[in-house]
Amino acid sequence: MSGHPPVIVYPPSATGGRRVTVRGRIVGLAHGRGDVASFLRRAGLAAGAQEIDLDQPELIEWRGGDRDTWS
């Protein structure tokens, strides 16, 4: 997966939410930025109370919209 950041947030689905993968594995369906941050913590990419910058292109690739696009 070279050339891509470890986290990919896919475009919003027709039924709501955005699929999230970490290192090529689906980790869940996010319905907001908080869900993405939670997935990053569970994957060990951020500490529990650490503020997570979701605008890091080396960490997250947002497809079909940015971190504020959910529908």
C-alpha cells in the first residue's frame, strides 16, 4: 500500500456513514469525526486522551469529501 496513508476514509454511503480502513483492513463505519478518532485510538495510531489532528495527509486520506462531509 505504498503511496497511501495508513488510514483511508471512503466517500459517504447512500445509507449514511463512511467506511474506514486502517492499513487495508476495514475497522468500521464512521458517522462523524469522533468515530474516526476512536478508530485511530483502537488501531494504536493515537493515545487515549491525545488530541487527534484529522487533517494530516500523511495519516489520513479523505475520499469523496473532507472531514466535514458526512452525507
